[in-house]
Amino acid sequence: MIKIDIPVPDITITERTQIRKEDEPVIKPIHGFIDFHEIPRDKGGIFLFYNINDELLFVGKARKLRQRIKKHFEDNVSPIKNHRDEVYRIDVCVVEDPTDREIYETYIINKLQSKYNIDKVFYKQL
């Protein structure tokens, strides 16, 4: 039997407002998030969107994490386009191997039963 452990997030960002210091530039929020700069630009991995009640909303994978996560908040074709305002926390796990990303994404979608993933679902939502 294969044992898969869900990776521990390398980065977690939450919705928040900027408390500006004197010399700090204004950061324009994207759906309430101002910490996208903490997400690696050139690393691959998986990301998990949670609501304020810690319910898993969506799981995704990307070759370039920051770009892909931001796209979910800007795209008109994102599976969460109608639910962006629900996202409160984003967990990011750096996983460089594409096969590992695929396995983790599918496993987490089904193990934690993410609310808005429609592909790769092997459980039945009621």
C-alpha cells in the first residue's frame, strides 16, 4: 500500500489590510490579499484555498506558484471565480516534481473533499 502524507505548508497568507509604515509603499490588495510577494515566483507546488472557517475550498497545482494563484483571483475562467470572496487563507507547499504535484493535488482533493474542485473528484458530494 502507498502511504501519502499531506505536505506541511511552506507559506501561509491570509486576507488582511496593510498597516503602513512611513517609508512603505501602498500595496494594492487583490481580493483582500496583500502578501502575494511571499509566494515564490519561480517554484512549483500545490496551493490550498480555505475560508474563514478552515473549510477547504479549492486545491490546485502550478509550475509557477505566484503567477497561478494570482490568476485565480483575476481570471474569468477560474473554478473559484464566483467564490473569490470566500477565500480567507492560502496555504502553499513547494513541490518541484510535476508527478508529485499531480499526486498530492488529487489526493488532497479527495481526502479533504475540497468544495469547488470539479475535476479529479472520486468522492460523491451530497
